[in-house]
Amino acid sequence: MSHTIDISPSDDVGSQKHARLLVHDDILQHLTDTRISDGGPDVGLEDYSISLPTPVTASISTPAHVSLKPSSIPAIHVGGSKIQPTTAVIVPIWILFSSSVIIYNNYIYNTLNFRYPVFLVSWHLIFAALGTRVLAKTSTLLDAAKDAPITGAIYMRAIAPIALLFAGSLVLSNKAYLYLSVSFIQMLKAFNPVAILLISFTFRIQSPSTRLLFIVLAISFGVCLASYGELRFDLRGFIIQAMAVCFESCRLVMIQILLQGMKMDPLASLHWYAPPCALLTISLLPITEGLAPFMNVIDQVGLFHLLANAMTAFLLNIAAVWLVGIGGGLVLTLAGVFKDILLVTGSVLIFHSDITSIQVIGYTIALAGLIVFKTTGSK
């Protein structure tokens, strides 16, 4: 459920407490598995809300609030007929694209040995920036972007700083794939809600409660078990992924503080965030990866994989537009959990990642905490 609130100072202590709870309830609707975020990023799915699948990592993280009613779900027009995707159709499609982006990125990094995450993130963002503008001219899918009241002041005060956090989250979450397995990264992403809660406690957006503290401890314990059982633990990769979680969590909290009341679906969010994020990541290329990715991309990756990889990530965002409008909270939460489990299983089968029984137990505990957290919200 979406809430628009006035967060101006008030002498009414009760009103302030109520406002904080409403802000926290919005934040709960944006939590990710994290994700893109990463395909990362990351699913915080409740009611008609979803986190934005980051264009490179496919975890679902959220650049802006999403609130679509079933009647406003975009339809596909073919000839004179209107096709309205159903839950049974779009949920498997979203799971397929979300999992495919992460596995595809890992394939490029570790199988094709193209170990340039900043370049790949920049390419995805450029593709997304151009793609959303083409859709804005040729379809109604970007109507939410046209309706969003983005002024120059709002852009500099809110869009730019959030884009900085978004770019950092994307680069770090992708770089983690150079050192850690897909399965272990998915397990670590389960800690995202804990990080967001801790930040919410710090900024007094939400007051600690016995239920929330129990969830924090359960998820933390599960992630610690999964980390303890990792056979190929890499401290550098662990630190990078932990930093990605911090960037993503700060981004989600900042969205709720700076963009209260704005309604943008995943494509509209991508429309506004992709250009500044692309500029930021491109500016990092000379000092992080230099000219090497430009010289090696055709030989190591090829045009086909380069275009197919970016298109897969872009289609994921289109699928998310329908996903946020047709699924109930429980359906979407279970879809996100199923996607996580599918990714862990796929990592074992495709990339031959090793997982231990301790990791299975730890990840099960963390997922149980996530399900309770996402389905009960702030109740």
C-alpha cells in the first residue's frame, strides 16, 4: 500500500510517530532480494510494489515507488486486439528474465573471461537510456515518466544523489561476481532487508520492535551460517558485496526520504536514472579499467552476446511493468523467493558451484525470515 505523507516538523509527537510508520511501510514495499540489483540488487514485493531490477544485475532494487492498479496494467496491442498478460504468464517470464540476466552476466565475466564490470554496467545503462527514450516516442509504456513532475531542482536534489548510490551499487554488485559464486552472492543478498532496517533505525524512520529484531537476528544468523559454510570464501569479494548491500540499502532509504509521493514504474525509473548513472560509470572507466575492455570486447564477447545481454536486461524491466500490476503481495514474494532458489540451483548445475549442507540450512533460515518480513510488513 502506497502512502503520501507530510514529513514537515510537527509539534504533535503522535503525528510524527505515525508519519515515521507510514514512511517505513513504504520502505518495506521496496526491499530487494538483492537485487541487478542486482540481477544483482536482487525482490521487495508487496501489494503492487516492486523493486527495480537493476539493468545489469537483475536483482530487484527500486529507484522509485511503484503503484499500479490492475486497471492501469499496460496492454500489448497486436493489430486491433489488446493482449493483457495474466499472472500465470508474466510471473514465469519475469523469473526467467531475472535469472537469465544474472547467469548471463556471470557467463560473460567468468566463462568468457571478460572481467570488466564497469564497462558492462556502463553498456547496460547506455542501452537502457536509449531504449527507454525509443519506447517513450513509440509506445505508452513510458507514460509514467512523462507524468512525473521532475524539475531541475528535484533532479539535482533527489535524482542525482540517488543515481550516485545506484551506480555504486551496480558496479560493486557486478564486481563481486569476479570473486564469488552466483549461489553465495544470492545468499548474501538476503541480508539486504536487515541493512535497510538498521539504516531506518539509525534515521529514526522506524522504531525497533521485538518482531523486527527477531527477524533481523534470524536473517543475520542464516546469512552467517551460509558464509561459514562457503567452501570458496573470498574476503575481497565478500567485502565488495557487503559494500554493494550498503549502497543499495542507502539508495532505497534515500528514495523514500527524497521522493515521497512520486509514482514511477520500473521503466519510468530507469528512464530517469539510467543517463546520470551511465555518465558516472563511464567517468570511472579511465581510472578502473582503461582501454582494455574496448580493445577486447569484440574478440572475447562478440556483438551478439553484447547486444543479447543488454536486451535481456532491458526486457526484464519491461516484464516488471506488468509484474507490479498483476500480482498480489504473497504471489510476488513467493515468486522472488522461488527465483532466488532457482538461481542457487542454476549456479550449481551450470557453473558447478559447490554448496554445503550448512549453507542450505543457513539460507533456508534467512529465506524464512525474508518471507515473514515481506508478507507481514510493519504489522
